Amino acid sequence: MTLEVVYFAWVRERIGLPRETVETDAATVADLVAELRAREDRYDLAFSDVSVVRVALDQVLSDFDASLKGVREVAFFPPMTGG
């Protein structure tokens, strides 16, 4: 499947891209992250601690065990704080 993957804040800085189109066979977000980490060191660094990364599927907050079936966009970002 083809996914649009979007990166925000320090995730984008570590990977060096704001977004990219990814061809994947991943069934879940965790599977996608594993594929990305295996690509290059910059992805491995960005996703080395997924406990500090949040994910949204088609602009809805989700979990790393969520299915990618029917998803068009995956966004990764750090936790947000309010003030």
C-alpha cells in the first residue's frame, strides 16, 4: 500500500523530511516504524524511543498497534503540552 507519512517537530528534524510517500506492506503502525527504522540511521534515531512519539492516522490520534488498513496518512509527532 502507499501511505503519505508526515513528520513534525524534532521527528522531522531528525529524519530531515517534512513528509514522504512510502510503499509498505506493514499491517500496523509498529510494523511501519520497524520498516522505517531499518531504512537508515536517521529513522532509527527518530524512532529509537517510541514512548515519546505520538501517531495520528488520517488526522485521528491512534496507537502503535493500530491497523493501517484503509489509512492514507500517518503523522508522527512528539507529545504536545499546553499552557
